[in-house]
Amino acid sequence: MGVKPRKPNKEGFKVYEKTLKKFAAVGLTLTSVVGLVACGSKNNTTDSKKETVDWASVEKPGKFTVMVDGTIVKETNGAAEFYKYYKELTGLDIEWIRPDHSSYADSVKNTFASGDLPDVVLLNSDYLANFASNGYLWDMTDAWEQSATKNSGRLTDMADAVMAGNVLAGPDGTKALYGFSPTRGNGCCTYVKASALKAAGLDPDKVANETMTYDQYYDMLKKIQAASSNKNYVISTSGFVAGGNKPEAPYTNYLPEFYQDAQFTFYLKDGKYVDGFSEEAMKKAMDRLKTAIDDKILDPATQNASTKEARNKFTNKDANLASSVFTYWAGTWDKNLTKLLPDQTDSLVAIKPIKEVGKYVERLAPAWAITYKAYENGKAEGIFKYFIDTMLDGGDIQVAWEYGAKGTHWDDKAETYTVAGKDGKEGKTYTAAEGEFHNLPSPETPSTLTTKNHIDPDLAIAGFGDKEDPGHKAQDPIITECYKMFNANCEMVEALPTTEVLSNNITDINTKRVEVLSQVVLGTKSYDEAMADYNSQVGAKVTAVIESLNETIK
């Protein structure tokens, strides 16, 4: 089951180390290689010779290591209780590796560079593609095809598209499945404070239900600006492209209304790969961004802001410093942001994508990957069967991945529990009946209820079959309604294939793209001047990348 991964040789690893160092120069990612997946694309399987394994006879693995990020309940939020509960459910002996969430990508890079790999690792789409192509990951194509989850009849309509995003080129260029994503990747939608709309003389309900044109959207921004205390900087964002000076795919997701159909990087157009950054659509996007800067709708300092800084600006208690519009992750973040608003009688409107945008962009989901270390230790098949394949079992294990540990993060016993008050206020007490699923106060922040664990129930690619997700009724309607809007108005776009030429040149190209974008938007250079520099300095590299991408088309 699966194909034996190629363990990188010393010379090959030296070349790969150089690639990892180039990742570090742009924030530890290679985000123009992958990051998005074609909606509805099929799961291609490798033609390589398969090893025959009797799936029914595969036994539980012995102790194995799993490296995870902060999407699994953190140490400060009941991780130990989750580990214990999970072991009770599964009987698996897992050593959990938990690096600092703020530097997880750095930790992954350093771990793979050291060669001391975990058996299982949670990877973003950037690393998944590159580690697969360099022989570090186990091909789980056969395992997925024979899995209980794949054949359960509980998969959602989006499951094939999500899993297709993990079908990538291996060491010999043959495509295979190298990762398992239990959820969709989600994406960003634009939030507007209801209080700002009302102050501007606009009806929040009407704004929520209409599809605006760009002109209508910009008119809304101008009206909000005129009615605001600070009279400027209406929008919160972290960078003119996602990630700012360290661009992240999907690059245009934090300012979709201004980018519209513009593509920051290479993309497939009419059957051939082209440089979207050089197209007229990007020029028009820069013009719109420059107008927003000139009109003081968009803060010029925005390009260097972090996502945390952008959030803090949106939720700032000082009306003279706060913004009114913020594009950020859909669903759970609607509730998170609402809880942070200085006026708790205020609410957020998650607007539909404007007409010129058409659809919001959904990213490729992080994926669980099994490394060649697990294969060499004879554990790969067992890890897949008893760890990966049970995440969406439609039962207790899936509930644990969605909501955490019973008795710590949620429960269904009769009890009375209290959510702590904030700012000296009295807490709120709840009473639950026997058999009634209820989220418990967060161990880390007892003034809030725990909402989810690693798997967002609204994004899971498999449901509970004839049964209902036990925690679904406890979900806040703010979250479910936001997901409902986003899911009806989003699409996943096609990923770029990984090529050596792309890997070797994308850092320099993206650095120059960000520089050009900043120069034009801030008005320090004209578009023609900045693009002349772009073509002079990285034009040959852009051409070489396009040629390498087009060679992948079959």
C-alpha cells in the first residue's frame, strides 16, 4: 500500500537545504508554487509500481511521533487532557511534538533540514508539495482508496476537490496523493461593522443581502469615512498583498475588492501559463489601490502590518484609531471578531463578494502527511489506518477532533457551569440537561466557551451519516450563517505545479513584485517606470519560470 518514498541522498539534500534557506528569505514559504486547488479536479493516482498490502490485516502501529501546530488545542488550552482522551478512544501511543505556534513553519523547516523527522506532520500546502517532490513523504494513494473514510458514503460534495489538492508530483515527477486534509481550507470574506454602516446612513441588512458593484462598494467606504471619527483609513489589512513583504497565497485575499480579476503570480490562462503580475488587470488593481491610498481609505503603513495588527486596528476601543472594514477568515472569525468589538451591542456584516470579484477565494487546506521515517519503521500503513483514517469516523473520534476532550472542552452530562465575567462583571451561568451537548468554558480563556478543535465542523469533508453532528446545535448561528454565505460564494482556483526553475527563482521574483506594487501604490514611481525595472531585473527569470510551467502541461 503506497510507494516507498525515496530517501534523499546527501548531495540531493544539500541542494534541498539551499531551497529551504530561500524559503526563509520570504517567510519560510514557497507560496507561489501552490496554495490553491482546482475546484472539482480529479484525484490523479501514480502509475508507479504498488506494493500489495492486505488492508484488513494491518495492525496498530507501536509508538509514533506526530508534529502539530496550534490548530490542535494548545498546551495552555487543555492539550494534555485532549491527548489523554484521544488515547482512551483509540489506544494509540503517540508522542506529540508541539513547537511554538508562532514559529511552526520555522520549526517544520528546521526539522526537515535536520533529517530527524516525525512519523506524521501537519503541513501547509507549500511544504507538502516540496517535501513530496523531494522524497520525504509517503505516497498514501492506495491507502486512501481503500480507506473506511473514502468508502463511507459520508463524504461531502467538496471532498474530492479538497483531496485533489494533495495530489502532487513525487520525486520521479509522477503524481500521487501525499497528504490527507480532513477539512476544507476556508478563505476570507469582507466584514463591515454594523455601527459604521448605520452611522453612514446605510441599512446593515440591505448591505448583507445585496451584491454590490465596485463603485457601490467604494461609495460605501467613502460614506463610512465621512461619518467616522477619524475621517480616514477605513480598511484594516495586513499588506497590499496577503503577507505584506512576505507574500502568501492566495495573495489577493485580504483586498479582493481592489484586485478583482488580477493575478499576483503565474496562472493558467487559455491553456498556457502566464505572468499575471504583468497583465493589464494588475495595472488596474494598482490604480484602485493607489486611489484608496490617495483618498485616505487605505493607510500607506498597511503594507508592513501583521494580521494581528490589522485585527487590533479593527477592534480598537479608540474610535479615532479604529477601522470599520476588515477582510479576514470566514466563519469562526466572524464570532471571534464580534466578541472583540468595543461595543458589544455592535455586530458585523459579512458582505457578499462584489460583482467584479464574483467569488471569494478558498485556500488549499493544511494536510496530514506521513514521512519516509514511518515507512522505514514499518508503521506507515498502521498510522494511516488507525490515525489518519479515523479522524472522520463519524463517531467519537471525529467529535474529539472537532470539539476536544470530553469533560474539558465539552460534555453531554447534566451540569451547571459558569463562563467567567470580563472587566469585573459577573459571569454567566448555564444549565445543561443529561445528553445535551454543550461547550465548556475555555481552559485558557474562561470568559469564553470553547468552540472547536482542529476540525472545524462546518468545514469537515465528511459528516456523521444518518446521525447528526452532536455539537452542531451548540454552534453559534453567527458562525454558521457566515459559513453559509461564504460557502455559497467561493471557489478554489488551480494550483501551480512545482518546478525546479520556479523554486529557484520565485523568491527573487516575488520580492521584486512586492517592491513594484509598493512603488506604484504609494506613488514613488509610475507604473511604466516600476515595470521597466521589473522586466529588467527579473524578466528573464519570469520567462524561464513560464517555460518550465508550460513544460508540465500534458
